[in-house]
Amino acid sequence: MKSLFVELQTEELPPKALKKLSEAFAAGVNKSLQAQSILGEGSTFKAFGAPRRMGVLVTNVLEKSPDKAFDQRLVPVRVGLDAEGKPTAALTKKMAALGITADVSELKRVNDGKNEQLVYTGVRHGVSVDAALQKALEEAVKSLPIPKVMNYQLADGVTTVQFVRPVKHLVALYGEDVVNVEMFGLKAGRITMGHRFESKGEVEIPSADASEETMFETGHVVADYAKRREMLVAGLHEAAQKAGGTLIAPEDLIDETNSLTEWPVIYVSEFEEKFLDVPEECLILTMQTNQKYFPMRDAAGKLMNRFCLVSHIHAADGGKEIVSGNARVVRARLADAEFFYKQDCQTTLANRVPGLAHVVYHNKLGSQGERMLRVKAIAHAVAEKIGADAAMAERAAELAKADLRTLMVGEFPELQGIMGEYYARHDGEPEEVAKAISEHYLPRFAGDKLPDGPVATAVALADKLETLSGMFGIGQTPTGDKDPFALRRHALGVLRMMIEKNLPVRLDELIALAFSVETKVEGVQDASDALTHFFFDRLRVMMRDEGYTAQEVDAVLAKQDMDLARTPKKLAAVRKFLELPESTSLAAANKRIANILKKAGDVQIGEVDAALLVEDAEKKLFDVLGDHEPIAELFYKKAEYEGLLASLTPLKAPVDAFFADVMVNAEDEKLRMNRLALLKRLYTLMNRVAELSRLAL
């Protein structure tokens, strides 16, 4: 067995898609070869991806796949043979369609339990590595996740093909031999192109196993995406350390830069210190987004006027021209940012608020100016409920979207909120207001931090509640995977703030005050029930992600407790309860009680009359309930849910005895109703924390 190497050498591939494309190509080729049974035991594959190539090395590939015996069901005997045992037209047609030329006498008869079938047993001959790879290439290319297809003309000047980028060379080697395959009008060979600047051009690959080393040594190409990334990251950190700084290097920028170079070379450049007067977020975003530069911080955490850049070449002058050229480029970019910032500072946020009337929010919900008034009203009400400064919350809500009218946010939408904080501080707004303007967007994504202070929390809640109630009010709810207004993220943000900050407010109160404002807009309906259901669905997912089982979550959320801050503590208590030996019996009894009460229907069940208790078992249960109810109530008021559930364990024996000795559905209506009342009282006691019946197996 030998190794098989395939490479498509192309024009520059889209950097943001390179990693996914190269991995998909390699996996697709390997999957097809595996399906064709041409891979030997212990075969592995390795993907290669660089700006001008994607390839795969597959080990332990057979020269030819083994022959395989197979059975082909044809038609039932009664359909395929006539009375004389000769083939019918139906059988002949079926065999011709399958390419089977056997005599009828060679066919087997197999009973499938319904009919006796005619079956042909043959041998499927193995495929050569050439044929297997040809099929694998076609299947892999067809299934690639190409973001945008390019049409280009082949060398014949006539044929037009589609691919992510024009393919220049096709390399296919089985051991040292070229595999006879074709793709994109190219016949496979062993010639590819090396680094555009650091190699002599064409590179000859001697064998499949030597492909990676040859490209590295001769082609000056690090074809392995992961190795090149390690090389890039190490070079960046080394350069930053020598420059006396710490790298600012988000993972997505590293990946994108890694997809732009086949051999990363790191240089350090700088810009004038005067630009450091501009908010650092503007400078960082400008450098990272527009130029793919890596800024640095000094030992004190302040942004430096130096940055790392990634080049393709080792310059003969040590990179002086590259460094100075990039300094000129970044100077122009930062000058733009400086201009935007200075121009923006000439007008206060408050003076920009009227301009929000010209910013469209939604055709059914009005402008950002109209939305601001709704958020402002909700923020005031929320602030009062959670103990925040209502006037501060109103002011922050009024100014929160004003930075949408600034030049800086117009250029960099990612800075909305962040620039609002800077401008508010420049305008002399209170610090709580300035912080709330930036933090009201939090959390922006799963796992993101929450707003810090109570004012910021109030505005963040108001902003998300306005979006949720407005969209639900006009019927714009998420469907399947589609959630264009990020309503799931907004709901999770509200839930996290309520729970993690232990806010003294109920979910139904928040929903009610949001709709009290929102429904004043023409065409907006009160969708409180639908939004409440949506919140609990999100809470269910959230708690499952925290590690609780579906059964535990279902039991707690079945109570629809609107004080969501208690949810994690209740879930923890239920988990502890399940560890008790009595839990299984109590959960089963609770389920039985629930079923009995459900079957009783809508009859009015009153209080228990002690005088109507006849059986010893029901008298005992009545007494035990009287002893335990005050204890359970005390535990509940103190939010000691674990203690409350543990206090139920002495109920096991009297409950078991009750069901063993007492007929609930007695013929005497008074006795029956009294026993139902006793069970209802027991059910209420047992389910203060969670619906224990949901825990029954």
C-alpha cells in the first residue's frame, strides 16, 4: 500500500473560507475513497490549505479495491418466470437495465417471507486507484461549501467551468507515480507552483509522502494550515515581545491572516503618538479591520503606537520599505479616525437625538426616535422596580442610540454604544449614564459579560424588552433557525440579568410593563402569553446548558414561577432530592395523586373535614400534613428549597399506607370529596418547589 497525494493549485482563495474549504475537500476525497473500499487498514488523511492551494494526503491506499460478491434482487418468481419456467419480458427488462447477462438457470430463488424472489449472485470487480480518485475528486469538488462560485474559461478558450477560483495545476501522486485523473480541463501531473515571491516558481513533487516537505523546502510554502498558524502566532508574539508590548490578537484575525500568507513573515511598524488621543477602540478596529494589523499594549495596558504586520516576503533591506510603507498607509487610516472623532465631538449626543427620527427602525414600529421614547418609558419603570435611579435610566435610554448619527459609528457600526460612552463623557454626562450607553447592548453574545451597574442593567433590560414585545406584538417571531432580529439572544440576555443579578422583579411584571408601552403603537397586539412561553423555552435551554437534565428542568419550570432568580436554587434542590432514597416513591405517589385529581375534573374541592376521616391511614396522613405544612412554609419563605424537599421524606410511609388502605373513589360522595381534598392538600405541600410527578420514571 502507498500514500496518495492530491492538490488543486489555484489563484488566491477567499481567506475567510479557506480553512473550511480545504478541510471539506480533504474530508470529501477521503470519504469517497473509503466508500469505494480502496483504503487499507489504518489509513489516515491530512488536509492542506494555503492561499493558493488545497490538498490531501491519504495513507495506506490500495492499488485496487478488492472484488466483492453481491446479491441483486430482481423480481418475484411468479412475475419473472412463465408457466414453463422461461423468463418473462419483465425479468428480461430488469436484467438488461442492471447489465446482467446471466442465464435464468444461474439465478437463485430466495423467500423473503412474502414472496419467492429471483436473485442474481455476482462479483463486483474492484476499482483502480485512478478510477477511484477520479470519482472522489468529482464528488469532493461538487460538495464543497463554496461561498461564491466563479465562472472562468479553460485553456481551450471555449469551455466555461465554475469553481471558487481558477485552478492552475492538478497534482495527483500514488507513491511516486502520477495518477491518471483529470479535473477542470487539467491532466494530473507532479508540477505545482511554489511561493509567489520566495520560490523559483514551478515545483516538482517526487512522491506523495514527500509532498509536504518538498513544498516547504523547495516551494517555501507551509501547506499545513495548523502548522502555518502556529508559525504565525509564534512570530507575532516574538515580535511583540521584542517591541516591549503585548499582542492584541483576536482568533478570527489570526485565522484570516493565516489564510492570506503561505509563509508568514512578521514586521513591526508604528504611527504617530498624537493618534493615541483618539479612543483606542477606534484605532484598534481601524488597524484590525482595514489593514489586518496586530496592535500592542504596553506593560501598563495602554495602547502602544506600534503594531505587528504580516508580510509574504523576507525583504532584502530587512523590511525597511515594508515597514515605512505600512506606516504611511496606517497614518492615513488613523487620520480619518481622528477627523471623525474630532468632528463628532463638536456636537453633543443630546443634540443628535432629534436626528433619530430619520433613522428607520422597522416599518411597522417606526423610527429609532419613536423607539427611543418607548425604551425610555420602559427603562424608567424597570429602574423603579430594581432599585436603580429612574432619572439616570431615562437619560441613558434617551441618549443610547444617538451615536448612530455620528461619523465614527457610520464608518464602524461595530463601535455603536462604545463611541456613545466616549461622547457622553466628553459632553459631561454623569458617569452612570455614559456607562449605561455602552453597556445597554450587553450581553452581545452567549457567555458575554452583563451590564455592571443598576442603571445600565435597567436600560439593557428595557432595550431588549422593547425589541421582544414589539416584534412579538407584530407577529415577527423566530421560526426554525431563522431569527433575524436576534430575539433568542435578547431573551437569554433578559434571563441572565434576572437570574445572575438576582433582580427583585418578576418576569410577568417586566412583560406587562413592556406591552403597556408597546401596545400604544398602532398595529401592535398584546402577545404576553406568547412571549412568556418563549421566555420559558429559552430558560429551559439555558438551564439544560448549565448541566441540568431535561427531567429536572421540566419539574421546576412546570411551576411557571415568575421569580426567575429562584430557578437555579430550585434546580439544585431537586437534584439533591433525587439522591434521597425516598425520592422515587414520593415522585411516583405524586404522579398518582396528579392523575387522580385530573380525573376528578372541575369539581369544587373544599377543605378537609377531620370528622369525615374514617380510616386510620387517612387520619395519620392528615396529622402528618398538619405537622409538616408549617415546616415547609418556613423553608419556602427562607428560600431553603433543599431543606423543604428533604422535609418531605417522612411522608413516604403515611402516603404509602394511605394508598394501600384507603379507597379514594368511595361511593359516599362526602367521603370521596373529603379524600380528594386531603390529596389536594398533600399535592400542594409536595409541589411547592417543583412538580415532583415530572420526576417519576
